[in-house]
Amino acid sequence: MILRPLAAGDEVELWRIHGTPEVARWWGYPEDGFPWSDDPDSTRLAIELDGAVAGMIEYWEELTPRYRHATIDLFLDPALRGRGLGTEAVALLVRRLIDERGHHRITIDPATANAAAIRAYEKVGFKPVGVMRSYERDVDGDGWHDGLLMDLLAGEERSPGDESVPGEESVPGERPAGA
């Protein structure tokens, strides 16, 4: 998997993925200008797998020194779900934002009902901060749903497949608490 800048032609596959019911449930349907001009404050990257566009991941940066941090979001082709690719993409971007962009804190805000996304983010090291009530308009526009604010601090990140918890040591042969 690689994360790369969007390239001419990516929009066809990104429109297709974004328009699937599984993605549109959380993202709504693509707006005019997607993916090039509908969100000019975000940096968008293609998630590429085996030479094909598999989804999109984006980040936005608060650059005011006192509040400096980044926030991320992503979507993945539903046909590729269940393989740990979302977790891998998030881990790659988190590493880049910490190592290359100098961020100490990364946030993400999935819908509280999006259990698969929450599990994927927890695997990277994100922790729940709190529920944001009636945070986002439902896709049909008829109501609101809650969002879960999650964050990760530099040093808390984990690689995909690493089930250890930063700051906790395990004894060989001992099962971690809750396992």
C-alpha cells in the first residue's frame, strides 16, 4: 500500500467508491468539484493498492502554534474491507504527520455508530475523548447523529498487527488484561 498525492484520472475511481452506499452512508454523496476543489483546506491522498486506487485519506492541519495538530478522515472501497487496509492507511498517515509534519496530536471523529471504523482507529492507537452529541447531519438531512472524538498523541501509535499498548509492559506467557 502507498499513500500518494491525487493524480489526474483518480477522480473516476474515487467518485465510484464515494458513491457506493457503504461509503455514502458516512460521507454523503460527492459534491461538485470532488476530489479537487470541494474541500480546499484539506490535503488529500490516494490510497493505492497493487497499482489501483483503493480509497482516499485526507488530513487538515491547525497551524496555530498554541493549538497545532492534525485531523484525518478516509474512505475505502467496500470490496476491500475486512483486510486491515483502513488500519494500515491510517497508521501510514499518522506516522507521516508525526515524523514529517511535526504533529504531536492527531484527531479523528467517526460516527458513534461506525463500529468498524472505531475498531480500526483503536488498532492504530487512537483513544476515545468523548461523544459529540448531534454532531453531524444525517445523509438524508432529516436528523443528526453523534460523533466520537478520538485522538492519538505521538508515542502512542501502533503498527497494524501490534496489539501491545504503549506504556504497558507484558510478561512473557502472560495474557494481557481483558484478553
